[in-house]
Amino acid sequence: MAHMLIIEDEPAIRTVLAEVFKNAGHDVTLAADGMEGVAAFRAEPLDLVVLDLMLPKIDGFAVCELIRQESDVPVMMLTALSAEADELRGFELLADDYVTKPFSVKVVLQRAEALLRRASHQHCAEPDGLLRCGNVALDPAGRTVSLHGRSVELTRTEFDVLELLMTHPGRVYTRDELLALVWHYEFASDPKIVNIHVMNIRKKLGAGLVATVRGIGYKLGNS
């Protein structure tokens, strides 16, 4: 499950894309203009941004430039602008994909899934020792966490759970494994304690950061 942001001013297209992504198991946030889109981008961790270019208030090129100043989240431009110059400008602004309208929703979904797979193969560890996923940065040595560069206070246990997930972004952990690795409970304990701490992490850092794998446990949300 990934968290998508769709920035699109045409209601019909917004609705269709949201339905397709939700049916594929993803969470979706919608924005109807560039200003609203930037605010939504800064509000919580995201795994993919689908971005129209001819937007009210702030155009899509400017939105992409702002996003790239703060994040390397995958950006798919989805637009009626089909000129080569516009496409080149999009890639110069470090968009990851450029799709022109009219489009096939099935193709858009598959291209989005491809961007997510590519992003998931990139380990979160950075040369400076930080673990980064989207707009969240975790410092294992200093035991600090930030969202959009602003410090967020986690409890010791919340930090340990998040550090484990961010260190192994592709792995799914069962609740029993988390109890053993974080709480050091090798045997029976109430697995609801794991659910509570994950819920608190989501409240502080965004619902999309930790994904639930139905019937199994949890993994990092953008993996």
C-alpha cells in the first residue's frame, strides 16, 4: 500500500484516478490546485505525486520545483501539454515520468506501480548516517526524527519500532517479531501493544509511513 497525492483541477479526472488507485489498494489524497497541492505534499509522508501542469494558483512546473527542493518523492506529470519543450522542461525539473492526456487509466496505474517499485529498491540509508523515507529523516546515533526538517518527538519504543522498519524497508514484520525485537518478549504478550505504537507513529509522522500488511503485520509504507 502506498500513499498517493493527485494534484488535478479537473474533477472528473481526479475522481477516476482516485478510484483506480484506491481499487489497487493505495491511499489517496486529492488537491484541486497548485497551492492546495503543495500544502498537501507538506502535510504528511507520500510515496508518489501525480501532477497536472495547467493548474490554478500555482502551475504544475512550479509545484514540481517546490517539491524537488524538499523531497525526492516520485513525481508523475499528467498533462494535456504534449509539446516536446514542455516534456523536456518537466524532466529538467526532475519529474520521474511524463504522461499526456488523453490517457489510459490502466497504463497510468502500471506506470505509477513501476515508479513505486523503483523507489522501493532504494535503501533508506544515506551517507550522513541518516535513514530517510519521503519527508521523514531518522538519526539512529542521535535518536532523533524529523518531518519536513522539523523535529518530531517520539517515545523510546516508537523510535525503536520506526528505526527497525526504516533499516529494512522491504521487509514485513509480524507483530510477534516486533514484540521479540523491540520489546524483547520472546513469548506470549498482547500484540495490541504493537498496534497502539504504530498508530501513534502514524499520528505523528503521517498515515502512509507504516503500512499494514493484512493478516501479517507491518512494513515501511513506501516499500
